[in-house]
Amino acid sequence: MASFEVSGLSKSFATGPPALRDISFRYEGVGAIGYLGPNGAGKTTT
């Protein structure tokens, strides 16, 4: 059983191409996960 699962996630802004398109993943609860990116990449917004 997954700790959490994301299926078909998409994100777009008013201008520009989609930031995410149809992203799916499953986290099984073993270890740790992180979300990395450069300054201004939208980590907080996402």
C-alpha cells in the first residue's frame, strides 16, 4: 500500500508552456523524498 500516490497531475500558469503535464508517482513510505530546484523555479508555488 502506498503512503501517497499522485496521478495525472498538471500545472500551468497564465503565460508560457505547462510547468507539469500528466505527472504520476507513488511514494511507498521508505526513506525520504525531496523537491529540489533553483531559486525562482516555483517550488513554493507548487
